[in-house]
Amino acid sequence: MIAPASSQWHFPRPALAQAYLASLNLGLSSARGLFARRRMGKTEFLVEDFMPAARAGGYSCAYVNLWELKSDPATALVLALHQAIEPKSFAKVWERLNTPISKIKASGKFAGMAEAGVEAELGNRHQVAGTLLMQAMAEFDKYKKSLVLIIDEAQVLAAAENSVFAHALRAALDIRKDRLKVLFAGSSETTLRRMFGRASEPFYNWAALEPFPLLGVEFVAFMVDKVAQISRFPLPLPDALQAFDALKQTPLFFRDYVERYLTHPFEGTQGALDFTRAKAFNDGEFEKQWKDLLPADQILLALIARDTSDLQGLEVRTTVGARLGIEKPVPAGAVQNSLRRLVDKSVITRMDRGAYRIEDEAFADWVRHQD
């Protein structure tokens, strides 16, 4: 599903959209990969800037956000392709995905055992989606136009349970590079780097990965100008810039701040900021995410949030041991396992020289404020 347009509050970035489109048109590469933390305006740009530019450039567009169907990205991607290539067949495709394949019953006698009956389901939704992917590609081969496939939150494809489908997708895209371009986007830098940089991964070396350019002063000034157009209470640019920094330069949170200021102008800019910070950095989602971590992982995450270095050194291992109620330092291997778990869950990203940072700055701020 494509996110709805944000109408007059959308900050357009046509030059950036044209730059991405031009790189795909060169023909030297059929894919690009972008990463940025969640809430940084990536999806809005893809839907409201890049896709219109691609359509104006002669492409059809298929957009899918794998986060919306994380448990079954194959289905989400296949349906997006069918919607773009052959919209009239969409209903039939969806019906087939929800129709169980016939079952067979096999029974037999086993040595030392009574007669047993075994019932097997011939295929599941993933297998059906894999078959329908090939059908979608066959439809594309008859399709007149070139197509850009935009895969948002693409790191979901790197999960082990999605490996078979990812290999099938890679093979299908490989032989259609001349007319089928792909823009991968995601919020987990670590997972995307593994996805494109590890030889064992289906999409190894398949797309250049780069950071998505983040919004800054121009975005804030744009929002301030919009407030001045509709409100009797202009938002001072210095106050807005201060709020943007206080909200970790996160566009989604800044939009919430502007909305609060417009609906409660007599609270002033500081009141709007205080309200937004309390809402953004005390989210129940963060508490659930925290409680799902093992105690050792929580301790290390709190240290990372406070920029602790040398996480496998004696001092940190002693601290972890003490907080776990152990009278001696935990082994270095235990710290390594904990860090690996946090990386695999896309909670932290490994930086240069063994340093780590929390991927979601809002979550990092929430962690810092825990006891």
C-alpha cells in the first residue's frame, strides 16, 4: 500500500528524484540502494517525488513496502507487480493466493510402528507467491513499457526465511535488466550492507548502497513558510530550527511539532516542543521493544546509547557482570553474542573500528532516559 499524499505540507525534492532516475537511465546499473533511519522522509520522497518523475520519464512504477507484510514479503511484492503490470488480473491473483492447494494423504506401514497416516500440504503461500512471481514476469515480458520496481524496507528480504524467494527474485530481475529497474530502500544500514555485500546473499553485489540525503534547514524553512500562510501566529525560524535539532532532525516528529503549534498556538513554540518530545520519546512501542530484549542486551544497549567505547573490554564486561548479579566479568564471547543479536534485530549498526550506534535515534534517546 502506498502512503497517502501529504498535500501542501510535502516538501518537494525534484532535483534528487531526477538524479536517481538519471542514474538508472545510464544503463550502467539496473538498481540502486538507499538507506536512512525510520521517520526520515524516505517513503514520502519515493511516493511523491521519485515515482511521479519516473512516470514522467516513461516508466511504469510498482511500489511495495515490505514492512506492511513483513511475515510474507513474497506476497506483497508479487501483488505490487501484478497491480502495475496487469491491474485487471489483480483480483484473480489475490483469490489464488488465498485458495489452498489440494492436499494428499499418504499412508504406509513403518517397521516397528502401527499404520500411520500422513497429511501434507502441497505448498504454502510462499510457494504460491514464487509461482506467481514467474507469472508476473511472464506478463512483464509482454508488457510494452519499462518498469521501476521500488522496494521499500527491502532489508526484510535478507531474513533467512525469505532466502528462497529472494534467490528467485534475483534470477527473475537479472535477465530483465534492460527494462526492469529496481530501487531498494531500507532503514537498516547493517542488514542492507550484508544483503548487498556478502557473497552468500542472493543480492550480493547487485546494487550500490548509499545514504539517503536527509532533510535539513530548507525543509524547516519550507514548513515555517507554510505556517505563515495559514496562521495568524507565525512560527519563528530560529525556534523551528531549535525544535528540529531537539527532535533529532526527524521530519516526522517535526511535523508533529508544527501540528501542535498550529492547534495550540497559545502554548508557544516551547510548549509545542515539550509536548512533541514527550510524545515522540516516550512511545509505548519503545517500551515493548526494550522488554523483548534479553537483560544482557538491555545493559549493552544502554551503554551504547551513552557512547560507551571498547564494548568488549574488561571494564564493560565487569559492568555487565555486576548488573547481571555476577561477581566477575562476563566472557568476551557473551558480549559478542549480545551485540550480534542486537545487530540481527536491526537495533544497532556496527560502525568503524568496532563502534556501534542505535539505528533509531528516537529509541536511543528513550534508552538514555531509562534508569
